[in-house]
Amino acid sequence: MKKFISILLCLALCFALMIPISAAAQGDVIELKAYDDLLKIKDNPSGSYKLMYDIDCAGHEWTPVDFSGNFDGNGHALLNLKITGTTTDVRTTIDGNWKQYDTYFSGFFGIVENATIENLSLLGVDADVTKNDNIYAAGLVGFMSDSTIKNCTVEGKVCLHTACKAFGVAGILGYGWGSVDSCSADVTVICVDTDKENRDEQFLGGIFGNGYPDITNCTVTIEGYDSDHGYVHDGGIGGMWILPGGVKHDGHIDNNTVKGAIHFFEDNTNRRAYCIDKIGEIMSWTITQDGNKTEFTRDETKDYSKDLYPEMCQNPEYDKTVVAPTETSYGYTEYKCKTCDYSYKADYTSLNVFVEPTEEPVTKAATPQANKDNASPFAGKLVYIIMAAIIILGVIITIIVLNARAKAKRRRELAARRAARRGAPRK
């Protein structure tokens, strides 16, 4: 009996302990609902995050956050993200001569290491960075090492003005290595070298600027504008693919689709002018390029008197067409120049944004989904704790009852033995 009771108690305690642990494990995923929630990433960069609604970032200027955790966009989008800042930390990058540089980065994420970013869309990105230090700017990630970007979308503009030795701009990833899989970039990328006296190394791409990432199953729509007084490395997918000294990697640039054009000049007497549909220049040939489809225009000019921008007018004036959001699509405003027909989309809107609950009395029964969305993590854990307490109480009551029955049985057996001794004939 004692052995049985001990086993039962141990099982109950183990089950009771497992429930709160399981609840805590589920609670480790931090839910993001509004813009202020995004700021939590900086305080816990190795955490796991899940986007619960579309978030409109209009009216804010975003400073890149470094990240080493898991970010699940959950099929939602960050709208109208304006990026002007850079990382405070640097990482080492290399150019086509394997020369090393301490470099800053810009993007929604700044420095990403051993992380996963998936199922996230950035719509209406406006990244406009000016910094006279070595820098890479992109819509989603500035620098990446040993990380994965999967099923993500970037739509918008990334613009960099700089005067330095090595720099780059791209739609999704500035510089790094890891994998970019099943992503989409519909971007205008602009790179302006403001130093006309010194030669530089410059990198531009629809997906990435420089490094050795694996790029598979991605779609690129690119309009690139590159004004450089050094060495140009431009490509519809990436600017340069290069392995650092001592690194071995069999890379993959496979099954991607590229559409668009790159307009550029290379103001340099010792010209290289790398600009093609996939990778501008490949320095390490341990790489496959299979199944890629391109419809690409290489547009080089020898007029170095003015920098290249998508707006061809001095003072463009725009007609505006507003497209309203629906349950299944995002709204936006299309701006079209009255003179040169240049157009772009901005001011994205969504019906799926978080609205703070009011304190007014509820007039109708909440739906199961609403109850699920509004339930706090503490409430969920409290249910488990109550269940565990009930289980332990049930075990204690069972033990008390079994002990009482065992004592009663022993008393009856003792009384019967005494009665038997009294009734037995004496010898």
C-alpha cells in the first residue's frame, strides 16, 4: 500500500509540475500587437517573437535593432517603416580584394546572428540613410551571419548616400551569409557616392549587397540607381558573392526570378562596371546557379554630371490615387508624377491592425477568437496552476481515505484476534 501511494503521489506531482512548465514554454513566445511592442526586441534580442496583427509604423523613425532569436511574422506586415539610423556596433566586411573594413549597418534588423526570421512582410519601406562610414543598408537585415530569412517580403525604397571606402545597398540583406529562401523583393534601391575624389568598392542587389548567402526560390522586381566614382558591383540578385579567406562553402543561387533594371554610372578611368542580371561579380566559384529566370536591363550612362534617381523631374508634382484596404488585401496610395510618369506606392493601410479594447460594457458575447486574443498569459497559467492544485488535493484526500480505511481494517482484524483469544478454551 505504501509503495502504491508513493508512486501515485510522485506521478501526480510530476504531472502537476509539467503543466506550468509547458505553459511557461508557450509563454516564452512574446506576442507583438502594436508599434510599442516592437521596441521590446531591443531589451531581449535573443527572444522569440510572433506578430499578431499588422502594425502601422507611420509617424515613427526606426532605429535598427540587433537580433539573435526567432521572429515569426505570422503572415502579417509592418507598414510604412521609415529607417534613418544605423547600428552602433560594427562587424567586419570584405571587398573584392579581400580587404577588411569595420562596417555599420541599417535595416529593420541591424546585426542578425544565429537567428530565424520568417513569414514577415515590410510594405512601404522608406529607408533613407546618410553616413560617411563604411556601411550596408537594406530593408530587412543590415548584417547577417549563420541565420535564415524565409518567406519574407520587402516592398519599398532603400536609399544610401555615403562617402567611404566600401558600402552597399540591397532590398533584403545588406551583407552576410546564411540562407534567404522563398522571399520576395519589389524594391527601388538607390546608391549615391558623394566622394568624387577617392575610389571605393560599391555593391548593390535586389536581394543582397555582398557576402555569400544561399538564395533560393526568390522573386525580385528591381529598379536600381547607382552613382559611383569607384568600382561598381551591381546585380539583380546580389552585388558580389565572395568567401572570406579560409572559409569553405558550396553556395546556391537557384530557382530565382528577376525582373527590372539597374541604371548606373562608374566614374573611374580604371573601369570595371560589373552589372548583370543575377550576381554582379563572383569571386568564389563554389556556387551553383540553376533554374534562374531573368528579364533584366543593364542601363549604363557616361554622363557623370548628375546623380541618378528614379524621379527625372527637378520638382516633381504627383497625382494621388488611394486604394482602400479590404479583408484580404492592403490599401495604399499610388503617387504618379504628372510630367515623367514615375510612380510609386506608399501610405499602406490595413483592416487587420490592433485596436486597444475600450472600457465600455460588452453588449454581445465575445467570439472564441476574441477570447483567445484577449486572454492574458497569466490567466492561462492560472488555469494550469488551479488544475495542478486540484490534482494534488485529490491525491492527498485519496491518501487520507486509504490510510483511514487501512487503520479501520487493522482495528477490525485486531479486535477479531482478541475476541478469538477470549473465546478459545483454556488448556
